[in-house]
Amino acid sequence: MAVKLWTVHFMRICVANLLLFISLYVLFPVLSVEMADRLGVPVAQTGVIFLFVTLGMFLIGPFHAYLVDAYKRKYVCMFAAALMVVATIGYTFVTNFTELILLSTVQGLAFGIGTTAGITLAIDITSSTLRSAGNVNFSWMARLGMIVGVILGVWLYQSHTFQNLLTVSVITGAVGILVLSGVYVPFRAPIVTKLYSFDRFLLLRGWVPAINLILITFVSGLLIPLVHPFLNDFVLGNIGI
């Protein structure tokens, strides 16, 4: 195994991770607004979809360890990303609130599997002496994907149609899958593990930072609808229009 961190395959997994996060987060600023308009319900009602995305991630969480140990991690990650793309396409055909909730939950399930499998893949292709640095860089790609996705989503929704935004999300996810397919993962014999486990999901010492993260994102989610007109006028340069 190479002794340097930024090998071709590590760069590919990082780019795939970046595109995975952009593909999802490009939807977040506008999905609840668009669905509320389409279904004729308050934004506060459609905003609950983000809770179901989180619920999906928690429902699949206990099965993470089994999936990435019993099956080839690269294919697990690719399947999860493909499922996210399919769910994104599904938003085009939403006609009622039940369908919206189901799609959000499926997307949460897929995102939970994809991110966990991606982290495991990044560890697998990194030298043991560089795994801490690899994890840091891999995580920063995810953070960058969140930021780029939100900014891109706001801009696209202001300048183009929601269908265009979905197209960008689907293409980004598809390119991410293509990049991921080129990652070489060393052979690893399947590990027999329990179907249900909290390994790679929840650790006791992780509860405090997890609660802090939940509170931060919850407050941010409440504030985004309030600052949206401000973003429209000042960030997007629509002053006087």
C-alpha cells in the first residue's frame, strides 16, 4: 500500500464523497418550499421531511456494521448512492404527503448507508499510519459538499426551475457513482458479524457531541426560512429588482 495519503484512489473516494453530499444538500434549502407549493400545504408541514431523512439514517444505523462487513463495501456505497439518485428522481412525481415522507425516509436510509460505507472505504485504502489524516480530509470534503450544495441549491432555485435543480442533483449523484466505481479496494475476506449492532453507529462517548450537533442544526433549520429573503436580496444580488 502506498505510504502517501493523496493517492489516486483516495482522491477518487474524496471526490465521490463531495459529490454525494452536494447531491443531497442541493435539495435542502428549497425542497420543503417547493413541495409545500405543489401540495398546497404550509411549509411547516413539508419541513417535517427533514425529520424523516434523519429517521431513515437512524433506522439503518444498527445495520451499518453488518452491511459493510458482510458485503463488498464499494458496492454497498455505490448501491446507496444509486438509491439516493432514484429517490431524488421520485420528487418529480410526488402527488401527496405520504409519498413525500416515504421518499425522504428512503433517502435518509440510503444516505446513512452511503456515508458509513464511504468512511470505511476511505480507511481501507489508506495506510494505517495516515488514517487519522485521511479521516480529517475525508470529513472536510463532506463539509465542503454541504456548503457547496446549499449555496448551489439556493442559486438554482432563484435562477432556474425546480426540475433543473433536480437534474443537477441527479447528475451530481451519478457522476459521484462513476467516480466511486474507479476506486480500487484491496481484497478483504467477509467478516461474520451480528445483523444488529451499534458498532459504527452510536457510541456512549459520542452522545454529548451528537446532542450539540442536533441542537445546532435544529436552530439553523429554524433560522433559514427567516433569512431566505435576506439571502435573495443581498447574497444573490437581487437588490432593486
